[in-house]
Amino acid sequence: QNAYKSDVYGWDYALNRDAVIDEIRANMPVFGISNNGSSFICIINEGNSYAFIEADVSGNGHDYNYAAANYNLIHSEMMDISAKSDRTVRMFEDGLPNEVLTQKYIFLDNDDYVSMAVAFREYLMNQFPEIKKRTKSDLPVAVEIIGAIDRTKHYFGIPFRRPYELTSYKEALEMIKELKNSGITDLSINYNGWFNGGILHKAPNKVKLISELGSKKDFENLVTYTKENDIDLYLATNIQFVYNNSITDNFVRVRDSAKQVNRKIVELTPYNPVYFGKEDDLYTYYLAKPDYYLKNFNSYAEGIAELGAYGIAFEDIGKTLSADYNKKNPVSREKAKNLQVEKLKQLASQGYDIMIHSGNLYAVPYAKFIVDVNLATKGYSIIDEEIPFYEIALHGLVSYAGTPINLSPNYKKHLLKTVETGAGLYFSFMDADIFDLQDSRYTNYFASVFNDQKDNAIELYQKLKTDLKHIYNQFITDHKKVSNGVYMTQYEDGTRVYVNYNDKAYNHMGIEIPAMDYIVEGGGQ
């Protein structure tokens, strides 16, 4: 089998790639080994943005099982010599980054992964004063509301990409009211596609409402309602990537784009999930250089503050981390990370609430909610078991949830994984018909029709809240495999949650765990 390899913080988008089969990422810069009653964890501190984690079993390269961190410090690209020749040469960076690499090892006198995750949790709480234990015990629910997408319209026979309404400001308000009135008490709204043209919006150097979604008064009513009813409203934006570049924004492609090592502008395209190659005919977008997008942090924050809102859902910050290999003014990946952390810390100190996707560790101390957390492994053949290390370390400290459960290809398994890892619920809704997505770039929202999904969502919320509402401010104290496909998660007050992924019921010490279901035992329910 192939050895395990995972990029810390994911792929650097300033590096070229011709195809994407899968993206294996490590959101936490940590690995460990346990054996024979003892273990250690290695925390990759300074320079962790260059790291990738490797692991393999004995017999492939040598006689030992191993796990280790390696670093990509010198990057390269192929460069055309001239337009008159088909020859290329490999071009490298000028030298090593003038930075430090450090690792911290913590040794433990036991060999269970829960103790390793607990040691890492304690390290995080000591290292980051912003990370504190939750005082509120309630089932956290995040809801993505899809505002506008872009579709082709013709004017005098000329095609233009224009915003297309899926959920107006008024409709979003009514949707939130309905969810609130259904009894959801810890509700966070991620309003996506609400400004500057829709989901693939223009550069966020200024904030412009979408007329197709309603008036400024309609939007202000939405903001006012969420404030008065203790609902967290997060307004979604991409900061690092620029879509739909036009002469009306301040982004100049040649001046403001990041560069690859071969001096080419970082121009990106989506990748096809069937043949894994680039889809050049869909659309292209740009990775902005840090000098440019750091200014947009402030511009966007000021723009939403003028509308009375103080919640930001970053689609990319905390998920994507990229360098700029511009020869004249290079910005290393580590420096880009530190610059982003400074901005996040500044926003948090100014009273902004922050939602991030995926949950890279450097952004976690400043996030109030993390969505799109990878609750399960990507399925390396060499991996025998999944362990919720990330979730054990963060449970009781910050709210998190997986991908939208109503968009999951396997709803039941997604739900059980949510319960096993102590995650909150995440839904994606729109107040439109599924046929509005036909012939668009957004067919991934095929199951987001609110009127079709709301009853199931409310019923699921009520069931999980009844069973688990008391655990979300507690640390996970134990997790183990009871049998094949059966797992147990335990919390501080003694609550034990048993999850059965099998097609048959399982009897554990007289406890009947139904097939593809869970039960809750003990504790302070």
C-alpha cells in the first residue's frame, strides 16, 4: 500500500498542479507514536506551514513502523525558455527562507490516543489564552443560507454573468424566524452569496448589496432580528481568492496576483471530480498576493460594520494557506500565516465573531465556530482505524461541525459520525426550487431546498438536543472501539455515547445498540 502523506494546512495554491485526485490535509501540526505502554506526540511549532507528515509500516522502506515530519523548503516550477522553443528548465527559489524550524515533544506514560489528544488540548490551552472552555451547554447548529449565484443572461445577444436570486434578504429573515421558532437556541447563520455579485463574488475591498436580493432596509431588518434574538449572523467572504475580476474593483491582475516560482501569475481553475483534470471552460480565478488581500480584511470588516453586522464567515482564511513566490517581493508561506493570524487577532479584539471552514490550527483560537471539519479519514488503504484526535482536542473549547448533513452522500453515516465526534449540526438551505440550479455551476446544492428539508432538520435537532444537549461544554475523556463498527465516546460527567455503524444490532454488556444508530447511557442527561 502507498505510504501515508499529509500536507500540514493543505496545498499551497501558489504551486502548480495539473490534476487533483484528492487533497489530504492535516489541520493540526501534530503527529505521535504509541507502543508498549508509552507514547509521544510531536507538535510542529515554528515553520509548521512547510511541513508534511509521513507514516508507513515496516517492510516497505525498512524494518520499522514510523511517523515523521518533513519539510518542503525549496520550491520549483518548470519554466519555458522562450516562445521559439519547446524546451523547459526547472526554476528554483533563490534560497532557503530566513526562518526557524522548531518541534516540541511531549512524552507520556501510557499508549492510548485519548491521553495523547488530552496532552495536546492542555498544550493548546496553555499556549493560546484565547482558547477557553465553553460555559454554554447547548447543541450548536450552523445553517448556510445561499443568497445569490451567478448565471448567464443575454443583453442584445451578448452573454453576461449576473446575480441570480436563490434566497433574498426577506426570505432569509423568514427562514431564520422559522428555525428560531422551532426551538433552536444556539443558532449560527452563515449567509453565503449575499454581496458583490453572489457566491463567486468580486474582490471584497468594498461591500455592495445585491439588488436582486432586496433593499438595504431588508438587509438591515435581517441584521436587527438576529441581534435581538441572540442569533450569530456570519457574512461569508473569500479574502485570498478573487473571482469575477472587473474594471470596477481595485484588483489589477498583473499587479495584485501572487506569482509562481516561474514568475507566472497564479491563475486557478476548478478540477473535475470525474477525470481529475482542470476545467478551463468553467471559470478562472486568481490568488491575490498578501499585500493586497490583507487590506481587504479591514475593508470588508468596515463594510459590514456600516451595515450593523459583526460576524464574518471566512471561506478561505483558516482553510487555505498559500505563499507568494514573486521574485521581487516574496512572501513565504510561514510569513503569510503569521500575517493572517495578526489580522484574525485584530478582528477578534475589535469584537468581530469569526467562523472558519476546515479549521487550520493557527485560526482556531480566534474562531467561534468551525464548519466543514473533516470528521472522517479520506480512506487511505494503509489506515486501519479512524480516531477523532482533532475533536477530542477541541471538544468543549469551540463549536464545530462537519459538512452540511443534508448534502451528504451518506446521510446516516454522517449523522453517526457527528454523534461519535461530539460535533454540532450543519445544514445548507435556500428558498428556491432545485430547478433553479439547472445548467449552473452550483448543482452541489441539489438537496438545499428549505421547504423540502426543514421538517427533517427540525426533527433531527430535537432528537439530538434531547439526547446530547448537556455534553457540548464538556471535554471528551475517553473514546474506544468496542467491536468492529461499534465505538464509545465518554464525557466528563460519565455520559457514554455508543455508535453502531453495522447493519445488525450489537449487544454490549447487556446494552442493545440498534443497527446504524446510537444510544446514550449514564451521565447528567
